[in-house]
Amino acid sequence: MVMEEDLANVGPEGRVLLLMRHANSPWGGRGVRDFERELSSRGHMDSARVGRWLANSGRVPDHVVCSPARRARETVADVLKELGSPLSDVRWAEGIYEASPSDLIDVLSQTPERAHCVLMVGHNPGMEMLAGLFARGSGFAAGVQPSFSTASVAHLTFEGDWDSVHEAGCELVTMMRPKDLPLDG
């Protein structure tokens, strides 16, 4: 479900893209591979708060694509629990882990056309760079990147097909960081 105010920002073929960086994860201890880092207690709390924010603001995705890295899997599980959505519906995309903006665009281009609102959960620096690239015309000056702290979400809109998202000219609707949310939501 998309909020009425968000629908005013997109036409009949409009799309909503929610780019989310995984929640807080401490650097792995000795012998823990980067791919297997788990969320901290703050990370679980922040990802649940983001899930409640998405639900309360009507930003409910109908398609979710996520990095298979442990901290991203745990983030999306917490978010979807708050949305009441099954984790079984997530598309796990290896191309999101250690991805460049062009890698992320390739993953997005494989989104089913029926999808209206997509949540992509991934990692920095790729997510921050992609948000900055897509939002440049609507919210960030040239060369200035958004602050994409852990569990941040960039809400973007565009018109067109998922396979042309890189050419579509996205508009930044909002940039949310967990520290901007009330503790209960």
C-alpha cells in the first residue's frame, strides 16, 4: 500500500523504490567473515522501528529484494515481521553484496513489472551511492551524497519500467534515518 500523498508524486505507471541499508552490525570478531556478521541489539531495534515506520506511513512493498549477507537477512526479517509480511516472499540477490551502483541497477532491472513498490536491502557504499545518483536531481546537489547511516531508507519515485530505472529520473520523496524516528515507531 502506498500513501495517498506518495501517489500524487507518480503517474499511472509510477513506481516506488525504497532503498534501505542493513541495520547496525558490529564488526565481526576473530574468525567471523564479513558475510556472516549479525545484527547488534541496536540493529534489531532499528530495523523493527523502520518496519513500523513503513507500515504506519503506508510504504508497504509488494516486492522485496535483499542481499543474502546475514546482517541484511536479519534486517529484512525484522522489517517484514513489523509489516506482517512473510519472509518467504523475499528475493535473495547475491548481486547486492559488495555491489556498485551499476550492479544494484542490474538487480533492480530484474524486478517483475507487476511490482509497484520495491524494497531493496543492501550495503554501503553501493546503496548510498545509488541513492545519491538517483536523487541528485530532486534532493541532493551535484557531488553531495545523502547520509546513509545503518537502517536508513531513501524513498524514491519514478515513472516507467524497472528495466529502465537508471534512465527514468527518480525523485526523492524522503530520506529517513532511524535516529529521526520516535523510539516506538
